[in-house]
Amino acid sequence: MNIQPVFRLGLNRRSFLSRAIAASGAAVALGPKVILGRGVLAEALNENVAAANPSGASPPPGQAEQKGGAYFYFLADEGMNYTLNRPLLDGHATNRIEEIRAVAPEIKDFDSWYKVWLGLAKQAEAAGRWLDAATYYHQAEFYLPAGDLRNSLYDDFARNFARGMQGVAGYERIEVPYPGGHLPGFRLPASGKELATFVFNGGYDSFVEEFYPFLRPLTEVGFTVIAFDGPGQGGALRQGIFFTPAWEQPAKAILDHFKLEQVDWLGASCGGYLAIRAAAFEPRIKHVVALPATYWGLDMTLKQAAPGQDRRLISLFMAGDRDGVEALIAEQRKVSTCFDWCITQGMHITGTHGPYDCLASLSQHSLDGILKDLRQDVLLTEGEDDHLFPVDRMYQIMRELVCAHSVTARMFTAREGAEHHCQVGNSALAREEVMRWLVRFHPGMDRGLTERLAG
């Protein structure tokens, strides 16, 4: 096995100072604290803008001259501020930035979050800005519990996204048969000669459509992209297809449906774990990317608990103390919005009706004893200031990939503006690293074009 660590560690001072500014309550008054990443060319930026403007019209004035990415601090709450940044496309969705900057002071809690985003969504839909409306409906439903209201907002999202993508060249909707319904998604054919097929899945909370601007540039270097919602995600969840630890099952459905014998596969967020899990059982996955990697289905929830309470929660859970677990979770939900969301979202995607059963379902997601079965080339990534996942899990996964053909690890830093979960703030850099890694396995990939798109 060839292990290739690529660690770029820093003091993370910029991230620390930015957090301090946000915590002080001065972030809104001062405007965004912007962290700039590596420069990227206008062509790559225009691809990112495609989600807001897929028709190909000219970007807003000054858009093409922007360099790098940006992360904004509009809210003091770390988790909610991160979620707010997702539709800003690393600072390239300029119309959304000004809209959101204006309403951010109204967001105080989950209730006001829902009302603010719903108002933006209705305004955008009334104006025929379909993709902005879709994005805002997604944000409105984000922190809601499972139920009819949340389901109706997904329907609003899907309707508007479909309208916005009508007539977009190269965008094909897909429906892959699966027990209980189908796995929805999209296919983007390679521009020019196809070198390989690139399969993508999201994680704990994503709708696959959210990743269109991240994935579209891959077609320019010879990849045909297939992106889908699996069990517990987006349109699959809307059909009542709940989260499963056996991700090799949806992987097999995708590969069989398209008659694919070898693919590259990337999973984002919790999808990084899912991609690794699938690769352990599915040899048709030749190269796998975890963006980032995590190990156990409870890692994210436990990280959000107050110091010492994570161990207490695990002790109660392992002892089967349902009442103790439920009481501690109720306590922790009052003090951490991220913890609260982990439980609410977990129950939504697993179809469980209480916190204890949610943990029981999520705990079945584990790489323990599985990593030795991977024989593929693996790229593991992390952001040094990932607020959701425990960063050290990347090193554990590296140690246990004892039979992988090769293992490469990439730590993104605050100095690059890519320290956050899934590199929100500079996702173009993450895409660049993925392409640089994949070019080793696809000699026909145009290196010059790769450089032009990635920066």
C-alpha cells in the first residue's frame, strides 16, 4: 500500500479571529469577514455562477474579475452561519449575498430562520427567479422537524429547481429504480471525449441539486457525471426511502442501471463515509474520494455535545438506558443548535420518532472492520476547522486502509480559506485537488484544461 499524506497544517489564526468577531455580535454591523482562498480563473467562477444563472447570460458586473473564494460571518451562531453560507457559492452568487445580508439581522433562532428564508423564497418565485427560489425553499426547510410542512417545502424546492433548469444544455434528469420508488438525480455528459464516469452522492442533509455548480466543471475535463439522492436524501427521502448504512445497495443500483464497469466516486459530507463504505463492497468503484471522511454515524452528534457530555451520552447509550439518553439529549438540545439539528435531522432521515431510536439507527453506520476490504485508490480530505466532524478520524481511517492500492490525504487550511466543512468558502480549491489527484489515473485528461478550470 502506498500512503501519501499531504498535510498542510497552520495556526488557524484567521479562523479564530473571525469566530471571535462573529461571537462579539459585530459581524452584521461590520459586514462579512471575508477569507480569500487561492485565485481561480473567470471560467471556473462562471461555472459556479451557473446555479444562479444556468442560461449562460453574462455574470453580474465585476463577477468575472473576482478571484478566490469567500466565507461570510453574518450570524454569531457557528452552525447556522455555516448553513447560511452554502447558497452563497463561495461569494460568487452576488445577488444572493446582498439579499441575505439585508435579512440576516432578523435571524435569531430556528423559527425566525424558517420565516426569513420562506419570505425570500416566495419573493424569488414571484419574480421568476426559479433557482434562487429553490435554494431559499431548501434553506427554509433545513431546521424543521419531519412532517407535512417540511415535505411541502421540498416539493416547492423541486418545482422551482426543475423550472430553473429547463433548457440548460447537458442537464439530464435521472430516475434509477430502487425498492420503494426510485433514486432521483441528474446526469451531465462529458464535453468532448469521455474519459471516465464520475459518480457523486451527498450526505446527512443535502439535496443533490445543490452540487450542480460544483460538479459541472468536471465535464469539461472529460468526465460524465452522475449525481443522485440516495436513501435518506432529498427526493429519495420524499418517497419514504430512509437512510441505510448499506450504501453498497444504492451504489449497485446506480452502476447496474447505467451498465458501468468502472467509475470514480465522490461522497460529500457524511457522503464521504458512504462512498468509502460502498467502495469496500463494490469493486466497480476504482477511485474513491471522501470530502471529508468520517468513521461512525454518531461522530457528528457527539462532537456537538458539551465537554464531557459526549462520553456521558455514549455510556448511557451503550448501557441501553433509554430514559437517561433521552433526558441528556433534551438537555443538550437546549444549549447547542448544532446538537439540536443533528437529532432533528437524524430522526427525519432515518424515519425514527425519538432521539434514542435515532442514535440506534445512526450507530449502525460504521467503518469498523470494513476498511481492510478496500483495494482501490483513496483520497481523504478534511478542513482543519471542520465544526461538524472530528478531524482526527481522517488519521484513523488512513491507518486502517491497510489493503488500499494507495491512500492520499489532504488537509485544507484557514490560510487557503478552505478550513470549513466540505470547504465551503473555497470549494473550487477542493475540486482542484480532486482533479489533480484523478489526473494520475486518467492520462488522457487534458492537464492544461484542468489547470484552467481549477485555478
